[in-house]
Amino acid sequence: MRETNFFSFGIVFGFFAGLLIAIIISNDILSIIPITFVVTFFFYLLSHISVALFLRFTEFSKVHFEKDTYEKKLDYFFDQIQKREVEVDANYDFIKKIEEPVTNGGKSQ
């Protein structure tokens, strides 16, 4: 999950949790708004702190692209494809000669 998605989830969850808590705790309508705001802000801060700690204590190993190794492999595969293409062309020419109609005393046209 990306950080921005986690922040959004924390804010939405905090809003609905705050709304539920405000409805349960509150006696009047006007106190629902500040309670909801405080709980939402708490979940907002909690999500930011949790992402910051996660990024701080998680080491992401850098993967380097080994260009030389991949170029050698690609050159090898390219050579193999070239060889197979020559074989396929030879087979295609042989099949083409067999399929030609034989006329004029066994000589092909």
C-alpha cells in the first residue's frame, strides 16, 4: 500500500470513528463536530507517525541493474535466434522445392 493511500485510509477511518464516538459520547448536536474533528486529526497524526516510523526502520535494499550481464545474455539470445532463422530458411527453401510442380521430364521450372 502506498503512503498516500494509507493516509487517506487513516483520515476516512478517523472521520467515521470520530463520528461514531461523538454520537455515543455527545449529548447535544453542536458537540459532535469538534469531537469528530479531534478524533479525525488524531488518526491523521497516527497514520503519519506510523508511515514515518515504517520508512525510518525499514531498509530498502537497492537493486542495481547489471547492464553488462543482461547485454551478454541478450547478445547470446540474438545469436541463437539468428542461427535458428537460418535453419528455418533452409527448411523453407527445401519444402518450397519439393512443392514445385515437376514438368518437362523431371526438371523443375
